[in-house]
Amino acid sequence: MNVKRLEETLAISFQNKDIIRQAFTHSSYVNEHQKKHLSDNERLEFLGDAVLELAVSDFLYNKFPEMSEGELTKLRASIVCEESLFHFAEVLELNHYILLGKGEERTGGRNRQALLADVFEALLGALYLDQGMTVCQDFLEKQIFPNIITDAFSYAMDYKTKLQEVIQEDQKNTLEYLIIEEKGPAHRKKFVAEAIVNGDVRTRGIGNSKKEAEQCAAKRMLEELAKNNE
């Protein structure tokens, strides 16, 4: 792993080089190199998740004083969802630095959405331990928050409401959501939801809560319906 190149990309110099390496060390790599006594990034993901939620909450609270609690909650949920974190990781090209086991590498783990979202959280956890909350907020304000301000992503969109409006244009249409899978440890559980139109067309979404997973599934359904109408 080229730590120097990563630091240049992030415009950050880490005091503890080991902790940034840990942030990019997947459990599959640890399992294949047990003699090295390495630690994977899962605990850092847990910490980074909390750091991200606090930093985003602070930013939104101060940036949008006119928003209600409910609006702020929706906006925050769409920013910290897996799909958004995956996009942030892609923009920063974090996939180049991940240490993966050979099996995970062969099956495309380096570009897998859930894996990259976890790496982004682990990066924040490592940065918090290395340099504190203020530096984490500065990093997010430079790398992530500008995208929110310029509305580069449709964060504030309530996709479920929008999808319901589209479906109701024809009263014969039906729409339902199913939670088809729950995975991960209790403190970092992931939910997989399906949006189902007319009992046939299905799209999936993944999130840290059932509502978040359903929002992601609704977003993908809207995209699918738009393609079909082109």
C-alpha cells in the first residue's frame, strides 16, 4: 500500500502510518496473512460511522437553519447511506489502496459498493484517532460537503414519496417494499430491501436501516422506470 500517494490524494499527513494501513486492510487479507498479526478495518468502520454522522449533523444544522428536524434527518440519512459513501470512495479513488485477500480480489471486491463504503468509514475512523474531530470535519468540508452545497447529488429527495407519485398515475399499479435480508453484526447491521411494482418489477437497495434500504430501492426503481420510458 502506497501511504505517501494516499496522503497526497487526501491532502493529509498521518502521524500514525499503521492506523491508516489498518483502515484499508480487509478481513480477507488478514485471514490470508495470519503470521503478520494484522488487524482488519472493522472496528475503525464502527468508529468512522459515528464520526461521519456527527460531522454531517453539525454541518447540516448550521448550513440549513430553515430546515425542520424531520427534513434534516432525511437529508442526513441520504448523505450517510451506503450508495453515497460508495460514491465518495470512488471520487477519492480509495479502491487503489485496499489490501484484499486473493479470493476477494478475484470476485471483484475492490469495486464492491458495500466494501468501499466501509473503507470510507474506516478512513474517517482512522483520521479521528490520528488527528481528532476538527481535522475530520475539515476533511469532509473540503472533499465531501461541497457536493452537497452544489446539489451534485439528489440528497434531499424522498425517493419513496416520488415513486409513490409515479406509481399512482395509474390506479391499477401496485407498489410494495420487502426487507429480504439482514446482515452484519448487531452494532453495524445492514438491511437489503426490494421495491416491487405490480408484483413483477423489482429493484434492491442496501442501507444501515430498513428505511434507508427502502429509499435506495425506490431510487433504483425510479431510474429503472425512467429507462423504460425513454
